[in-house]
Amino acid sequence: MFQDKTERRPLLDPMLLALKSRRVVVALATLAGGLLVLAVPELRAVQDEILTLLIALALAVIGGYSLEDAARAGRERAALPPEDMRELIKDAVAGLVDEMGRKR
């Protein structure tokens, strides 16, 4: 969709990408619901409670999406082959020796 730089629209394309995010959709739906609650005069008595519930629900859903994305990233990382432990140890020891050499 965004391969050719000459076809990119500098303002519209980032907005379209943001609208594909589930978190943004939840936030916009919560905003619309909140504005609707504020616009209905019959709800004045319970307006604060409804807004609190809307925001709490939105935060819970967004947090759930974040947890789901983190779990997916963890599963993908676990599926990768493990790095060579010897190389990691060599790098750690070399870094430690370099740091000790600089302090003197």
C-alpha cells in the first residue's frame, strides 16, 4: 500500500494507519460514548458514574489488547532458535574486562 514514496500522502496515510489500531478505535468509541452521555440531559444524575464506567471499560480493553500483543511477541520470540550461549558469555566477559580497564 505504501511502497512508492511518490504516492504517499503525508497527513492522510499516518492517520489511516492509526485508525487500523484496535486501541485507537476503542479510544474513539469511548470518546463518542462520553460525548453522547454529556449531550443527553436526562443522564445528568448519573453522568459521572457512566463516564467513569466508560473510561474504566476502555482502559481494561486497551490493557487486554496490550497483554495479548505482549503474549504474541513472547511466543514469537520463544519460537526463534536460541542464541549461542558461548558468544553471549564471551561478550559479557569482554565488556566487563573493558569496563574494569577503563576504571584504572
